[in-house]
Amino acid sequence: PSDAIVLFNGADLSEWRDAKGQPAQWKVEKRELIESKGDIFTKKEFGDVQLHVEFQCPPPKGHSQERGNSGIFLMGKYEVQVLDSYQNPTYADGTLGAMYGQHPPLANVARPPGEWQVYDIVFHPPHFDENGTLKSRAIATVFLNGVLVQDNAVLTGPTDYMHRPPYKAHPEKMPLTLQDHDHPVKFRNIWIREFQELVPTKR
Ligand code: MG
């Protein structure tokens, strides 16, 4: 889209940094971004967004969470799971298409490893008042390979493992993060659109 910010154009990691603010260390080969050393963070910060991400899981090794694991962390805190969920059972809220640890996907529409898959995500951040009290929770709608897998899913708080911590006040805009889970998941064609939520959903 003409108003999209291209976060990965196939050429370089100019829109990304590592956790310490240094150049991101993921590999770029054949116009593809390959999950490698450390989580990566966008240099720009985002709140309400539409996000498009294409990804491809590597040939299967291991099972459950040890197969094609990565993640898209909205605001660096709220994970849309990336996993090879093709004929690979795992716990429901850890499946591809899950809001990790909180909401299983509405369907498993995973394609086999080696095939490109597409996420289209609409995310509204949580809001806090000036005292840091939660006013409204984060909410996400997610399409995976063109199929609705999260329908206005209201998040209980930031993503964690086996735990649902409460919200803690944070800025209205924060970087987007891609997770390094030691699996060479490939990414391409990542873009994001910022917009304002005109009629806030009650949540
Ligand atoms: Mg993950």
C-alpha cells in the first residue's frame, strides 16, 4: 500500500536493530531475512497497526515447539506465534496463529515447511491513564494465509511462558520485535501501516 512503511525490502536490515541498539545480526540471503542471532527490533515505534509478514518454516527437525519457531511481538510484548504447525501437534495456545499463551487460533491453516505463508494482523495497543492504570486492553485480529484465526482477541496482558502476567503501563508506541528461537525461519515482504483507531472497541 502507498502509505505502508516497508520494514524489509529484501535488501538490508536498515529498519532493524538488536536489543542493545546495535545493527541487527540476522542474515539476508536471496532477498530473504533469516532468523539468526538474537531478537531484532524495529528502529521505528508503532501503536495501532496493520502488519503484513510473509514467512517460511525450515525443513522439519524436532517436534512441537522445536520446529520452525519464531514470533512476531507487537510492541515487543504481545506475541503472534510463528511455528511449523503442519502435522506437528503442540499445545493449543502455542500453535501457529495463536496469540501465544492466551488464545489458540480459530483454525489450523498451516502450510507445509518450505512454503511461504502470510500473516495479516490488525493490532490496537492497550491504553493507560496518566497514573498508569489500565484503561483498555490490547486487541488483535489476525488472518493467516487469508483465513481468520484471531477475531478481536482481547489480550490478558503481555506474552509470557506458562504465565499470564498483568499489564504494566508502557508508551503508546513501541518497536515491533521478531523472535529468535534458534530456528532458521525465513521472512520476506514485511510492511506496516499506522492508523488511528477511530471508534475504540470496548474491551
Ligand atoms: Mg515463538
